Amino acid sequence: MTVVAATSGLPEKRPLFSDQAEAVNRLARHLRRPGTRGLYVAATGTGKTLVSARVADEL
């Protein structure tokens, strides 16, 4: 019989670059204010999806 350790199944979070971490902090702070919306614009390949996912985690 082989015993296999159970894992959570979730991948580890990728570390953010400093500009991405700053974007997460600023976006989350902005979106916590009632009635606000936001638009995050950045160049292709800069991690917009990753930043957006981390903002969602923060909220």
C-alpha cells in the first residue's frame, strides 16, 4: 500500500514585482471606498491578470 500526502490542490502564489505590489495596494485601497469603480491599464505582459486576482483576494 502506498501512502500519498494530501495537498490543497492550489498552486503557490507567484511573488509580485514591486510595481505590481504597489498596484495591488493602490487598487485595493481605491476600491474599498463605497461606490467606486476602477480601470487598471498597463502594457501587454505586465501581469494585469495577476494583479487583478490579488486585488480580488485583498477585497
